[in-house]
Amino acid sequence: MKTLTDEQFKEIYTNKKLRNAVAYAHGCLSSNMEFKHFRAMNYPNDYAVNQNQINKAKEEVARDKVKTVANIGNKLVFVGMGMNYEPRYKGDICNHRIRTEITNSEGHRFFIEVGTGLQNSMRVDHSIDRTVQDELNDHTQQNKFYNYGGIERTKKALKFTKQNVLKLVNKTFGCNFTEIEVDYYTLTTEDYQSVSK
């Protein structure tokens, strides 16, 4: 495994995949269980990195997070949870599984997770009414807040495209989003709410 050089490290400011690999590097131990180094996994190249590089990469993640959240506006923003891939057709999501937290124009909160199904169709893994979930605070009553809109585990004849996901969210949750974006490297669903006007 190569050590990440100072010159290569500068790429964290333009390459979010490398930045995250460094920020979330994990410790490696010898066969005697002694610490060897931190390893940044950035397929196809893994790098040995130091604590200073990790700290700087984490600072860059935090800075980018603030900037990204400030620019969400009226966009429906999803977080990529699966593997990214190259576009296969127009409007392709380019990630096998995405999720988001939503607040509609009436202040009602929801969670949705969608992904790729057979032959590039859309599948809905979760559709949760967060407002009712919080009010009940009782997981024995999941039937009252899970599968909101009856869209979970249903076969969608819709192709897994940004436009189709946008339409599904607007129709199911009573939202008025005009634009959709998928964040692959910066946000988690705990960082923001997509708020519909």
C-alpha cells in the first residue's frame, strides 16, 4: 500500500471521493494487534494516511457540509446510500439506493428511501410518516406510520429516474419541489430537511 503524498493529499479539495476516504480512514493492526497505520480506502488505490491528513479531510467535509446545506433552497435533495455508477440512460439516478427527510408545505415530516428494481424500475423501500411516528413514540404501532401512501414494496412501472422520483415525492407527500439532486459524498439525512414551499 502506498503512502498518500502531500501532493496527492491536495486533491481532497477537488475530489470528494478521496476526501471522504481520508476523512473516514480506519486503523490497521499487525498480526500482533499493534497499530500499523490508518488506511484510506479509495478503490482502486488504498493509501496509508496520517492523523493530520485525517483531521484536515474532516475539516473539509464539515466546511462542504455547511456550504451544501446553505444552497439547498427548494430542491429535493437525496443522499446516495448505495454504490454510485455511470449513467445508463437519461435522468438516471446513478446510485442504487437513495433516501431523504422531507417536510411538506404544511409542516408534516416524512422519510423516503427508493432504489433500483428489476430492469431499471423504481422500488420504494421505506415511506414513513415522521410526524405521526414522533407523536406516537411507540414502535408497536408501526402500521400507523410505516408505508405512508401505500407505496412501500409495490412494483413501480416507473423507471428509476430523477424526474420520476420527483413526481412520486410531490404526489405522495403533497410537496411542490421543482428540482431534485442526489448528494453522493457530503450529506447524511441527519444534516438537513428538504422543505417544500
